[in-house]
Amino acid sequence: METRFEAAFLQALQKHASIKKLVRKKVDMIIENPIAVGEPLKGNWQGFYSCPVKRNFIIIYLYCEVCRKKGDDVIVACSDCRTTTDKTIKFILLKPHDDAYGNRDKARPGT
């Protein structure tokens, strides 16, 4: 499994260093089984998955294989979609739940 971390995710990890170990544990769980751990999102976040970290913190990520199978790649429109393998997970955001869902356009993967 290939993993990619967007700049917004890495910046948030530095900002919220107190939950770094919990995030690492969730990231490892997602890599092991991305569909079972996460919850598919709808609306502006169609094609993405979310996974709770702690209280109200969530990780938002993409699993390229499922994104393509569902046809969500047209909606998500990653700039690197054609060069990314199906077995790629892209970690997009790490934020408090309420803050995360307002940032869809600012967090486009591969931009």
C-alpha cells in the first residue's frame, strides 16, 4: 500500500502534536484496512472517508481504488489521479470535526 500525506495533514499533525501517537495508530489501522476503519462521506466530501481520532478530531482520507470503482474520481478530480496506483491512500486532513467539513475546496488532493 502506498501512502501520501498532503501538506495540510502534515501541518495539522505538527500543530496538534499532543495527539500524534493516536494519529499514528489510526493511520496504521487505515493502511491495514481502509474501508473497514473509515466511514464514506457524502455531499461536498463524496469520495472521501473519515476516521475519528479523539473526541472530535477526524482524519479525512482517500482510497484511490474505491474512489475509481465508485466513479468518484470524476468528482474528487485529483491532479495526480492518472499517475497514482489503485493501492494508494491519501491522507488529506486532520482537524476538529466541525472545522474539517468546511475546507473541501482548500484541501484538494494533489494540488
